Amino acid sequence: MKKLKTRAKDYNDVLNYIRKREVQGKMLVIRPPYPLEIGTMEKDPQELRRVYQIGVKEARKNLQAIKTYLSE
């Protein structure tokens, strides 16, 4: 139960950590260019495929940045 009480703070702390590391150039973050508007328990194969394809597209757009980051 204790974790449930701090869940929102913990989540926000992680987001802040990620943003900080990204700005410092210590973490490469690839995210969708817009909210995906999909539930966390989505089961519809078409919806899952739709958001998967968004991820593939973003990865392809960022491929050079990914290669550079991994080679550092």
C-alpha cells in the first residue's frame, strides 16, 4: 500500500530524471510525436499495429541519431 501512495511522485521523478539525462545528452529518448490515445489494456490488433507502426516510423526517422548514440 505504501507504494500506491507514492506512485504518482515516483512516476514524475522518473520522467524528470529522463528529461534531465536527455538534455545532458546522456540518454537518447525516442517518443511518439503526439499522444497515442490508446488504453493501457488495449487488445485490438489493429490498434496495437497502428501504434507499433508509429514506433517503427519514429525509429526509422531517428536511425542516424540511434547509431551515433550507440557508437559513443
